[in-house]
Amino acid sequence: MAKNFKDLSEREILALAISLEEEDGRIYGDFADGLREMYPASARIFEEMQGEESEHRASLIETYRRRFGEHIPLIRRQDIKGFVQRRPVWLVRPLGLNVVRRQAEIMELETRRFYERAIQQVSDASIRKLLGDLAEVERRHYAAAALLEEKHLSTAAREEEEAAHRRLFVLQIVQPGLAGLMDGSVSTLAPLFAAAFATRNTWDAFLVGLAASVGAGISMGFAEALSDDGSLTGRGHPWLRGLVCGLMTTAGGIGHTLPYLVPDFRVATAIAIAVVTTELIIISFIRHRYMDTPFLSAAFQVVVGGVLVFLAGIFIGSS
């Protein structure tokens, strides 16, 4: 059963502080290891932060031995009420730079608050001084981290890390999203317009388009999630990619399906064609923006495919 912080003795507070500094140091080491390949400059920042935590731990152990002897009881954060449960983001590969920095800020804030509360429960002057010094170090940690960034993150390093961050964003979000949007926008054209021109009934066309969009979204989502686990390709968590791909597939099909809620067949079809044109332009722009494909080339490739599927749907529905 977890113990209340206010019930801890001076000996237990020091033992907990040692455990916290060791845990934080290990996490900073994991951050450095996870960032080293993609963000080497930021990895060096966390290596130095790991070194600082190691120095804090050594100071605490020295004070503990002088005051209480050699044996240090194992008291962990989960043994004490009031600590926030940490998400194990340091186990994810590849690590996201912004996520790591936010996690580090939370860790620094929590450790500082621990020392500030611990001082209130300690009467020994030497222990109070040490805890106060460590609290002040954590309070200045933001400034220290900024100095470390200035030291390690040169303009070239920042540009390199921004480029790496952009590549990860493209791999993990843009690519599965674009694949879904293209599939949803193009593959649903044939069944939607085939149903529309076969029945001349807007509600029936809407139901067919809705079923095709949702079905394609589910299929594409699972296909993307099961394609690879991201451990070797660096494409991120498979279920996140699957969710992005599935939602964008459904959105791509729903866009030109919604106009068939309009009762008038001609008006609904005209609006749907306008929506399809807009979707194809958006897809071309995304390919140009993130895939470095010339806009005219991207537009030609997407429009030709879309027009062929569109004409196939009309031909089949009118036959």
C-alpha cells in the first residue's frame, strides 16, 4: 500500500530522493539513446542532463551515509501517494523530439516540487541545505537547458533536426493520410456514380457512397496498421498510422457522397463533381508540398486516375 508523503521520516525522504534522481537519470539516458540517430545534438543535451542527475544522486548518497549509515532502503515513486504516473514515452522508437522535451519539463517541475515539500518535513540543517540547493538547481534547470541548447544546437544542427522531424512527420502522418485520402477520393467514385446514374435516386446513391466510404476506411485502416510495426522503417506506431489512414479514406469518400443528400439529382451530381475536383486539387497540392512532386505532374497523375474511375462509374451506371 502506498504511503502518504507527510508520514515519511527524514531517512525515507532522502532514500526517495536518491531513487528519484536515479530514475530521472536513467530516463534522460534513454532519451539520449532514442534521439541519437535522428537528433544527435539534442541527444547530447540529455546526456549532460543525465550527468547532472548523477551528480545530484552522489550528493544525496553522501549525505545519507553521513547521517544514517550505509544501508539505503528501496523507496520508489510508486510507493508514495501523490506522484503523477509517467507515460513510458522513452520506450517508443523513434522518439519524437517535442514529446521528449515536454516530458523533460514535467519531470523537472515534479522533482522541484518534491524538494520544496521535502524541506518542510526535514529538521536537520545539512539535509535542509542540500534539498534546498537541489530545488534551486531544478528551478534553474530551464535556463541551464537553454544554455545547453545554445551550446549544442547550432544553426546547422537545428536545421538538420527540423529536417529530420519533418521526415518523421511525413512518414508517420502525411504518407498514410495521403494514401487514405487518395483511395477514398478515387475508389469510391465508381460505385457512387454508378448507383447515382443507375437509379437516379439521390438517397440510394448516398447510401451506396456512405457504405463504400466507411468500408474503404475500415479496410485501408487495417491494411495500413498491419503492413509493418514501424520498428525497422521508423514509420511510427502502426495503429496510429492505421487510424489516420482509415479516417482520411472515409473522409475522401464522404466528401463527394454528402451532396446526394440534396433531393434534386442534377444539382446533387453537379455539386458532387465540384467536390471531386476540389479533392483532386487538394491531393495534388499535398503531394507537391510533402512529396516534392511537381504540382502539374502530381495533378496530371491524380486527375487522370480520378477521371477514368469517374467515367467508369457513369458508364456502368448508365448501361
